[in-house]
Amino acid sequence: MPPTHDHHPDADTCAEELRAALAAHGITLPSLGVDLPTFASRYPTRPLVSLGNCNVLTARALTAALLKGVGR
């Protein structure tokens, strides 16, 4: 039987923590979530967190937040 979403609550937690951290910088990635095909895989794999797509303004805001975090 393939693994189910319930076996990886840490992936859900990670995605929600990332969503909250991005929101603290005013950034929303609407497609952010756990990659469901990794739960259906027959091979042992770590679940993936899908960041999804974003527009240029969001990408620039994300870049600025990351650079600010390293003091640049």
C-alpha cells in the first residue's frame, strides 16, 4: 500500500511554517503546499514541499527578504 499523507505530518508543518514566515514579510505563494505525488510514490522518499509559481513582484519580494536575512 502506498504511503498516505497522514504519514508525513512534518511536511504539512513545514509548509505551514514556511507560509507563516513568508507572510511575516508580506509574501504569499498561493501554490505553496505539500507535493501530493510524493505521497503516492511506491518508493521510499521524503515528501516534497512545493513552492509553486509566483509573479515577478513576488519573486523580487522573496529575494529581498532572503537577502535582508543575510544582511545584504
